[in-house]
Amino acid sequence: MSRSFCSKVEGMRLTRLLPVAAVLLALIAACGDDDGPSPSPTSSTPTATRTARPSPSVTASATPIPTTAPPTIHPGPPGQPLGFPIDTAAALGVVTGDTGSRIIEWGAGPDALSYTRDAQASTDAEAANRSGWDCRVHVEYEGQPAVDWYIPVGTAIFATMDGTATLYALTMANGFDYYSIPREPYLGNPDRSRASVNPFPGPSGGLGVYVEIDNGGFLTTSAHLDLVRTAAAVPAGAFYAGYSAVTDYAGQFDAIPDTRQGTPVAQWPVDRGDLIGYSGDAGYSEAPHLHYAIQRGGANALLCPTTEAGFDDGGWLLK
């Protein structure tokens, strides 16, 4: 509606407006909308040396965040990676069935604490990997120790130490699905006769979506996350330019790039026990799970989070 028209309406004599007063009042009120919508607020960019990116399209709303219980916070020094990034009482998925037809029964396995303490430390490879890969299988297939737990997509993941969290996105795609590679040979203790160390004809997707927490002394990595749910849990002011809780991430990260380094999406300070994201199935992931790794600051080698034999610097989950 033009300003000139509105001015004429507002200047008309009231004696001529009595029969149509309600109509004219509505027209005058509409004049206040001539300036258009207010500009959208922009998310603040964390203090870090990053390259700004163009604003992507956004969706109407983010995927709802599942209900979570508060974590049990480890009482040890806040600068050390102590305790579990998942609920220790959570029932894990467990591999069942015969070779060639193995599946994961969700929620039918041991709790995360007893499995990590007892099974993953076992020398029985089948028992040690029935609910997620242990450090020894990670070294064999990925070259560095780490631990996995088979948990459903959307399981809450928590910080195990104080530090600065950074959310990275490499791909939302699953490497096995992307290349139509069967997952079954890789479930639990891999079937070496069918599970090649290099199963993909192109890039694997690596960690997919992951959160690193760095405090100078240690760095932890929680990987194969659900990007949409995790982004919805990130503090509003933590996003880098071009990203938000409702960004159309699938439009940017649906392919698997030829790199192992993810794109930084957000960065924010965390304390041990803070929610940092939700589990998923992105990247080199034979089943929905959390991949958890620990590294000392300034060192290249990862540590063994469990008490498996053959690793000098280990047992951090159980300290």
C-alpha cells in the first residue's frame, strides 16, 4: 500500500467517514506495514580463524530433540577425559545370528559400563566386539585405537571433560549405503574373509559428523553423529557464519568428499557432563553407533579409552 494513499485516507474529514469508519481504520493500520519485514538476526560467529561461507537455505524446523536423562558427572579433574560420553546404564545393541546373516538386536545387549569394563578388555574377539568395535579392531581397520558402542540413532552424547567443543561435518551419508556395500560382514567382530580393510571404491566418509573437545591437555572425538539433531542442541550463538540450528545440511553434506577433514559448523565452551550432540550413522559406520577417541594435546597417537591389553596409555573411561 503506497504512502501517498495512506496520507489521503488519514486526512479525510471524519464527518464523511462515519458510514465507513471500520473500513478506514483498517486501511490506516495497514499503512504501518509498508516498510516490509524486519531483517533476520544473524548468528554470532565464534572467535576463531575460519573462512566465512555464504548463507545456505533453511528448513522450517529442525528434527525434534529426543528426551534425555541428565548424565552422571565424573568427580575427577575437569581437564581430564574421565567417565563415559553415554549413559553407562544404557542397554547396547548386540550382534546375533550366524555368519552371513548377522543382525543387531537393539537394546538386547549388556549395559555400556559392564560391556566396556569386562567384554572389551577380554581377549575373546567375539565377546569384545559384539556390541561395538574395541581398540584392537580399530587399529586393524583404521590404524588408531578408539572404542565403539552400538546405540540407536538419537542417543544423547555428553562431554567427558571441560574444554572447547567444535562441531564438524564431513558427510551425512553412510559409506556402506553410498556405495551399496553390505554392512553385515563388518558387524561386531569383522568376518575377515569378507570384510576388507578398504571396502569402498572411493572416499569412506570417515567420521561423518563429529564433535571434538579440546582443552590443550587432551582432545576427545565423538563421531558418526546425527547432524540435524546435534545442530539443534548447539547454543544459538555458537554457529559459524552460514550455519544455524535449522540449516538445510542435507543439501550441503549429502555427498562424500575426497577429504578426511570436516567443515567446522559451530564452536562453544563446554563443561564435563554437558550435552554435545546425538548419535547417528554417518561416514564409515557399519551400524548406528558412537565412535569415541582420546588424544593427548600435542601428540599424534590416540589413546585406548578401555583397559585392553597392549596399550600403555589406556583405561580412561574407567578411571
